[in-house]
Amino acid sequence: MKNRDSLSFDAYAYLACKDLSVAELLNILLNSNTQIQYEAARRLQFFRYREIKDIVKNVLLTSRYSRHRELAVFILGQIQNKLDKSELEEVLSLLIDFINNDKSINVKSSAISSLGHLFHHYDLGEEEFCAIEEKIKLIWQIHRYSIVIATAFSSAFFPKRDYIEEYLIKNLNSRHPKVISWIVYALKEKSYHSKSIETLLLNRLDHSRIESYIYIEIAAYLISINCEQIIPYIEDMVLTQNKIDDEIYIALKNNSSKSFSDIRKIMLGKFQ
């Protein structure tokens, strides 16, 4: 085996954790540095819930250290073995409890993201969301960076709501590209679009570099909703760039609107 110095730390962390028992992984979570803790938490997600339930509920979630609680709710959101109905209800209840009652912003945001993962993985819908909707109303009122990112991510998997769309639109004014990126993801996944969304995103393009990832993501979304005002931006990109991002290429190729036909032909002729 290669020695530790020749491996990236991510690879080292993976190899160090991949064959460990639940007890050994718990020891890492309680006593090691951040990166190897994260890998240990990921490995615990491959055990059945009943195998890790005790350490998650009675050790990690009760720890006075917020890092332990943050890892616990991270584990709960992405358990790889399918949860049965009662287990899923228990996990949802735990996440909602920590969203509402934990004092740590990092724990809250991790729990919100885990809630989104569960809605996505188990294809939860209107009935399940109605059952928890009032219980998680707090998340739309906390304007902290990590909370907004987690809420934008989870909004991609919650049922459509006018107040969720309003929340996403409001946060399009964020100065943080990562926030904008996750909001655009949610807008696209749930097919939210309006003139106000178009205006805000076009304004964002005017203040972004053409080669930046956020420019690409916004432009691809606007193509997908047939926003004709994006055409001059795409023309500039296609005519002046030596290559075109895959996301733009796919969005424009898949757009069958007549309004985009000229620029689509130019792009396909230049880059196909």
C-alpha cells in the first residue's frame, strides 16, 4: 500500500475508515480532526439505522459539542440502507427537533439539508410536507449564510409554495455566488419562474464574469425557461469564445423555441 504521504488526505481518510466497526468510527467522530470525522460519518451512513441509532441519538446528538451534533444530523439525512416507515418518521422528527431547538447555526443548517435529502431520496410529497410545514416555518426566517444555502437546496425537493418562491426571489439579491447557485438550482428543479426572477438574474449577469460558474448556471436556467432577453448574452458567448460550457451547450441544444433557433444553429455549427 502507498504510504500516507503519497496519498491525498481525502484518500487517506477514506482508507482509514472504510473497514472500521461502528464503535471504531464513533471513536474517530469523538476524538479526531474535522476531515477524518467527516469520512467516519459518511461510513456510518452505510450501516443500517438500527445499528447506529444508539450512538447517533444517545451519544452524538446529546453531545455538548456542536460539531458532534452537526455530524449526527448529517448522518441521518443520507443513510444508504432504506429506512422503514417508522424509522423514517423517527428521523424526520429528530431533524425537525434540531432545526427548531439547537442553538448552533451549523447544526440547524445541516439538519435542514438532511431534511431536503430525505424528501428527495424517499420522493416525499404534499402529504408529508403538510405534516411538517408548520413545524419548520422557522427556516424561512433565519437569514444566515449557511441556513439560506441549506434552505435553498431543500426547497428544490419540497412541494411548490408561493412563500418558498418569494423566499428564493428575495435571496437572489445575495452577494454570495454560492447562495445564488443553489437558488437557481431550486428555481429550475421546481419550475419557478417569473419576470421578476428574470430581471434579477439578468442584472446578476451584468455584474458577473462571462467565464464564471455562476454566469453559466444563470444563463442555462434562463435558456431553459425561454427568456428571450438572454439571447444577446448567449450570442456574445458563442461568437467570442473558443469553447462553450457543457451546461450552456445542452440547454441551448434542448431548447426548441423558434426564438433561439438562430443562435442554436450558430452554436451547433461552431461547437458540434
